[in-house]
Amino acid sequence: MLGEEFMANARVRTGITRELLLERMRQHTKYGPQRHRDRLEGEAVEFELPAMLAEAERQINSDPKKKTWQSILLEQVYGAMAADELSAMRIELVKAAAVLMAWIEDIDTRSTPEGDVDGR
């Protein structure tokens, strides 16, 4: 069951989703359909570095005093880059997209929306 607080921001999320879709339409207009490789075919090191970076961000996020939107997002992005199967990569990319939406939602619902980038 969704919490009252989560539901209170439904209108904000709808606006963010609309904005994201408009940006995708702008990108499509500018670049056309985009088809790129998920990564270069390579050696195991291609997975090892992002996995190490994801773990480093996970360690940062385990400390509430150090945890930031940036570290949360990087943990998800590096996790996606470290995935060795497309299905696992997709799961991590969805998580990263949800973190991005939550971060934008946080910015949009702050009492001082024009505040500093440190969340104050």
C-alpha cells in the first residue's frame, strides 16, 4: 500500500514524466532513432572497474552522513555498467531512472526550489 506522502507528490511526478517525454521527443527529433551498443565487447576488466565503483558508492551510501543523491545515482549507474547480462543491466537502468526521478522530485518539492545544489 502506498503511503500518503508518496501519493501527495503524484502531481509532481506526472509533471516530471511529461518533461522527460518531451526531452525524449526533442532528442528523437534531433538524432532520430538511437541504436547504440550497450558496451564494447571486451575483457573482464570492463566489468571489474564499474563493479568496484558501484561497491565504493554502496559503502558511501551505507553511512547516512555521507549519502547523497549523487552517490545513490552513481551506485545504480555503475551497477548497470557492471552487469554481465542484459536483463540485469536493464533492472539497474530502471533503478537509476527511478533515482533520477526521485532526485528531480526532491528538487521540485523543496521549500526553496532555487536553493543551493547541496539540498539546502
